[in-house]
Amino acid sequence: EELVKHLEEVKRLIEDRYIEFNLKTDEAGSIFGSVSKESILKALREHQLITKERVDVVLDHPIKEFGEYVVPIDLKKGITANLKIKVLPLR
């Protein structure tokens, strides 16, 4: 029960924020790199939205285009948070 309360709090924290990813481009606007499950997990930890929790990022393939996305984060125990991410060109 304590774990479920904790996960609900983590869900609230994740859904209250968004994370920006900046990808390199060439002069023609072609994108280098992508946003992967691993980079999303790393960003969640860097922003202190998760610490030791074991979570799954639900992403079929890396994101390779600029824009705004909603990525489900499976926190276990039937709790899923929707993380908002923005993929922007590196300035």
C-alpha cells in the first residue's frame, strides 16, 4: 500500500512537468541522433522524477523528429504516468 502511494506521487510529479531534448541538425535540417528509452530514463533521473524505482519507458522506436510527444512510463503496480517531452533543435 505504501508503494502504491509512492508510485502515485511519482506519477503526479512526472505528469506535472515536461522534459526537453535537444538534437543536433545539419544546415539542411537533417536530424542527428534520436531520443531513446535510455535517454528518457536518464533524463527522469537527472530531473529527480525517479530515483531507485524500476520503471519501463513504453516507446516502440526512438523519436527522430522534432515536436511534442507523450510517452507512457510504466511505474508498475498498474500505474502508468504520461511524460510530456519536447524534441527541439540544438541551438
